[in-house]
Amino acid sequence: MATTKKKMVQWDPAHVKAELLAKYPTKVARKRSKQIMINEALENETPEITANVRTTPGIITMRGCTYAGCKGVIMGPTRDIVNIVHGPIGCSFYAWLTRRNQTDAGTDGENYMNYCFSTDMQDSDIIFGGEKKLAQAIQEAYDLFHPRSIAVFATCPVGLIGDDIHTVTKKMKEKFGDCNVYAFSCEGYKGVSQSAGHHIANNQVFRHIVGENDEEKPGKYKINLLGEYNIGGDGFEIDRIFKKCGITNIATFSGNSTYDQFASAHKADLNAVMCHRSINYVADMLETKYGIPWIKVNFIGADATAKSLRKIAQYFGDQEFIDQVEAVIAEEMPKVLEARADVRTRTEGKTAMMFVGGSRAHHYKELFNEMGMKVISAGYEFGHRDDYEGRQVIPDLKVDADSRNIEELVVEQDEKRFNPRKSAQEIKALEDAGYEFKKYDGMAPDMDKDTLIIDDLNQYEAEKMVELMKPDIFCAGIKEKYSIQKLGVPMKQLHSYDSGGPYAGFEGAINFYHEIDRLVNSKVWSYMKAPWQNNPQLSASYGCE
Ligand code: CFM
């Protein structure tokens, strides 16, 4: 039976906002109201949004916990560090290979990605303390694998009972002598979201690993790629392009990475930042301590990829390198443009919504633009104001009890290894030519006027938005997937990519075009009716009758 439901193509953002808030008690509505912004997209004058604040208890948030951000997001993709979770087994199990961060297993045999290491805390450990058990677990991992590094992650009960994981790891490091052992106080409750976990993880990587290997690395154009996690093989595609261009990627933080990559990161001459949210402070620290400048890049979208490659080439400034980058773009683009022209005949004018993490809800707009699709609403789960409004707001960010909870490392110039890669004049010459260092304008200026930007969207609001705005596709994560599909709208996971990817770079763009084309042009979800929608009256009789 054909569906007779009419699409609501016109909606008023003020009406949608009012509808979203209508069900809440006054106090909650007041708070949520500040996190729901009708975009004005005024040049250089983005309205303020409330972000990085606690979710109101009772609301079913899309967010994850601090432990997830530390163990899963930042440290998860590195293959040769044994990651031991100190806590109940569930915390390990749910972080075990669920993020689809891929790795090249390497030839040295050091790949611990498939393993799930846990101290498996029991009631008695909670009562009597778990430090001895942790020391035993570290010893056991060392004896079995002899890894170059062991990392320990605290889960909620560890903080509550006060196990001193840092003293345990320090003692074990001294005992072994040939294995770097350190810990992360990343209890799930430590911050308002996984964003706090990123910060805790990156601080410790910077403190315990970066700068450990001073060996010279070969390569003429050496960069680090910060904030790329190789989901669905994105990092493989980016590395393929880098190689063709002659770019040496010293370290990716942290997709497809190794311990040695982090240890050598101070040997690069430029830091290229993909995911601003999860790592921008590391870029700042690398600049202060070692003199490596940083730029914002984006390899999501073919046009964005070309732009980012040109930006890297312009930084180094060699004509030969610039020509090589242009040759690679010229070689890669025709097949992208061919695929784009084909899908556009079917995707032009379709609408999308994106509610993902802290950077993808912005980056993926590039790909939708390339397909002629319009993003009518977007938001981050845990972005901060600078990810919405641009880095210029950083000095005005409110420091509250939650943000104060997260350590800010104080970094100084490394006496021996600080080496400004560009002189002040060189930097100025580049800037005078329009080159932008440490610049990120955030999501809002990129969104159309009168679209809705919503921070920390929840289950209720997601369903209401779909009902009111009827997008052709909704992008979020596994927790939202099935409830959205049940509303008759296709749903694409932009965290794990479902089973797809890569979507980065040139090949990735083609993959994305094809997949979104299939999704928005398939009617399958619109035929979806729950039994009670077709037959609202159920009748039954007792078995004994
Ligand atoms: Fe950065 Fe990420 Fe993201 Fe993120 Fe993430 Fe992720 Fe993400 Mo899921 S680091 S903020 S904590 S780009 S796991 S690879 S997809 S929420 S938008």
C-alpha cells in the first residue's frame, strides 16, 4: 500500500523549538532553551549557545562517559599498548572492539587490539581495595606479552573507593625497567561527557609518551595528523593520499597508531588538526613545547580534502611539493566528480540531520553539500562553545566545577628540543597571504540561517524533530538507530559508519555519495508500520475459555 503521508517541507524554526520545549517542566525548559539555537548565521557574530554542561538527570542523553572518551576514543586505536581496565567486567566488555577503529597489524607482532584486559573487580575488591589485584594484572600482562607499554584505566568504582592507580603503575614501571606503565584517572563520572576523557587521555600521552624517541625520522614534509581515529578505515585512505603527495605522517593521534608514533611526534614540522574537539589543546602544547605550528584541516569531503592538502603544501612552500599535490588532486578528482554528478540527479534538494559527537556533525556537512543536500539541523553531543561558535570564544568560556575537575597541563619550552619551525617573519608572510594558523570557526557560521543547532540532543527531542521536520536522512549513533528507523526515516550511523567506510578523502567521498544515495532513495523505512499502528485494537481471550 502506498503511503499517503504528506511531507512537511516547510517548518518554522521558532515553532519547532517551542514544540521541543513544550513537554518539559519550566526549569528544564529554561536550561534546554539555551542549548537549542535558531541559527542566525550572521557574519562574525554567532549567537551564544550553552554547551559542555551536565545533562539533566532523567533525560535520555546520546552522550557517553568520561571513561569511554579516554579508553575507547583516544587510547583505543593504538595497537601496541596493553590497555588494562581497572573495574567491573562490563566496562571492558562494552569498550571491546565496538568503535570500528581499524589498525594495520604491523610486522612486529605487537597488536593487542583484539584483547580485552580487565581486573574484573568483584564486591570484595570494592570493599577491601583493588590495588593488589591491579598490580597482579599488570604483572600478568607483562609476563605474557612483554609489551613496550601498559596503560591502566580507572572506572567509576576505582575513584569512589580511592585506589591509587598512579602509585601502582609507577612502581610497576620502575620494577620492569623496559615497559612504560602509566594510568588514567578517567572515572566515568569525572566530567559531563566523553570530552573530559579525551582531555585526561591526551594529557597523559603528552606527559608520559610524547618526546620519548629522539631518533631522526626520514621524510621531507613531515606532519602529525591530530584527531583522526581511523574509523572504518578513514585513516588508511588519508595515508594513501599523503603517500602519493610525498607527505610523511609521523604520528596520527590516534588512528592506526603505535606507541613509537606518539613518542616521535615532536619530530614533525606541522600539526594538522582534524577533530578540533578531542585534541586542539595537544596542538597548542606541541607548539609551546617544541615549536611546531598547527592548522585546522578536514579530510571529510573531496573538496575539503583538496583544500587541506593545498594548505599543507602552502605551509612548506616548495614549488615541487605544491605541483605534486596539484597532480594528485587532478588525478583523484575526475572519478569523484563523475560519481557526484550521477548521485546529484537523485539527491539534490534532499534534507539531512546530524547529531554526532564533537566534530562530525560539522565535518559531514561538506559531503552533504557536495551531494546538493541541505543540513536542516545539527548538533554535537559534547562539543564546547568553540566547536559551535569558533575559537575566538575560548577566553570567555565559563570555568565551572566540572571543567575545573579536568587537569590543564602547564607546558613550557623544551630547553633542548624547542625549535620554531617557522620564523616570526615566515609566519607573518604566510598570514599576510591569507594563511590561517590555529583557526577554527566552528559549526554555526557554516549552517544556513534559520536552521536549528542543538547541543546534547536527547531521545525525546530526536523523535520530535523527525516528526516535525521530516528529514530524508537522520545521522547519529547506535542508540538512535532503531527508534529513528521505526519512524520511517533512514538512519546512518556517523560514529561507526554501520558496516561502511571509509568516508574520508577522495575514495571515501565516493563511498559516501553511493551509500547516502541508496538510503535517501529507498522507500523501505516508510513502509514500516508497527502492528499496533495497523491494528490499534487488540482482542484476546483466556486460554481456559
Ligand atoms: Fe572527534 Fe571522533 Fe568526533 Fe570524538 Fe566520538 Fe568518534 Fe564522534 Mo563517536 S574523537 S569528537 S568522541 S571525531 S567516537 S572518531 S564518531 S562521538 S564526532
